[in-house]
Amino acid sequence: MKRLLANLRRNFQYALVGLAMVGNGATLFVDRNYFFWPPQYSDLMNDQRIDMLMCFIGIALMLLAMRDFLKLKHSEMLTGLLLGLSAFLVMSMIIVEITHTVGAGEFRMSKTAVDDIILLMGIIYVRRTGRR
């Protein structure tokens, strides 16, 4: 337990990104009609599988933060894959939220777009400076 907490303290940035991914995924999983414009793509944008993937990636990042990276085989590739998928999903959400703001006039989406831009910057920062 002591080792897990020490690793979590050392890799806190990964755990923070993972927690944000779980939070975003869980929020979207609960709200089935969050994205609505354009209407023909609303089913695709509100797909629960994408939300579960976000939660899974976040949990994997948090578990990885609790482990000793150097002892894991292919740890560099694993962290790169998880952070790359996180960046892709967050960037997709940013594009959809900006589309809602501009196309549908839903300015409430601009706040979440700004939050996701900050999360994307955090993901990029973790990838460039995080422990490996």
C-alpha cells in the first residue's frame, strides 16, 4: 500500500488526467442527449461505447500511475497509446462542442470546450514531461 501511494504521488499527473477522463466519460454516459446538432449525427455523438472507452482509458491511466512504470514491459508504448487515445477523444469532443456553439447557438457548450482545451493541454504536458 505504501508503494502504491508513493507511485501515485510520483505519477500524480497521470492520475489527474485519468480522473478527468473518467469524469468526462461518466458525465456523457449519464446524459444520453448531450450532443444534438447536427441531428443526423446525434446517435453517433451520444454513443455509450465511446463514453465507456473514455472511462476505461481513464481507469487504465490511474492504474498505471499506481504502478512502477520502469518495471512494466513496454511501458513507454502503453503510456503513449493511452495518452494518444485520450488526446484524440478530447480533441473530438472539442470539435463537436465548438460545432454546437457556432452552428446551434448553444453557448453553454463553449464552457465545456474551454475545459476540454485545458484538459488537452494537460495531456500534452503529461506526455512531454511525465515520468516514463
